Amino acid sequence: MHISERAKKGYANTQKQMGSDIELELKIFTDITGRLAAADASLPGGMSNLATALQDNARLWNLIYLDITNPNNNLERELKSGLIYLAEFTGQHTSKVLKGEAGAEILVEINKNIISGKRDYFKRAGKVEAA
């Protein structure tokens, strides 16, 4: 096998492992949402698990905010506005949850809706993903 064929094969394997950006986002959302939903602050270590999941969720939404407010982002204006609102709401609500003033359920619901939308994208694109 020539070096170029090996490189092609290696690149193809790497691309397959990495998947698309949307597949990666889906996996990240699914992981964080599962941890948010499973965290029970009343159990030993539960508040720590909840705080970690909340921080990861906040980081994710901060990245989304930075991405959609980038002038080079080509999302439709209405979608951008909705995502900006969700990112801002998530940040504010996360603070309330960490202070014990609110529960994380609405954050779980928001993420589940994003996951559902991403899965719908895969169905439309013919890429059914079980993440």
C-alpha cells in the first residue's frame, strides 16, 4: 500500500471516529443532560455532581453563545435570537440552581429540546443516530 493510500485510509478512519460537528454536539448535550437529570443534591455527593453538571452545561451554552454571536455564523436570524435567549436564560437559571433558589429541571428540558432538534436533523439528513 502506498503512503498516500495509507494516509487516505487513516484520514477516513479519523473522520469516522470524530463524526460531524452536530454529532459531537449531540453527544455532549446528551452526556451533560443525563448528568443534570441524574444529579440528586439530597444524596451524599449529589450537590457536587449537580454543580459539576451545571458548570459543564454553562460552559456548553457559553460556547454556543460565542459561536452564534460570531459575525461569520450563518444561522438564520430568528434561530440565532432564540439560541441567544436560551444561552442567557441558562446562565441566569444556573446561578439560581447553584444558590438553591431553583431546580435544574428547566435546564434539562431545554437541553432535551435541543437534543430532539438535533436528532430530527439527522433523520432529515438520513443519518439516524442513537446517541
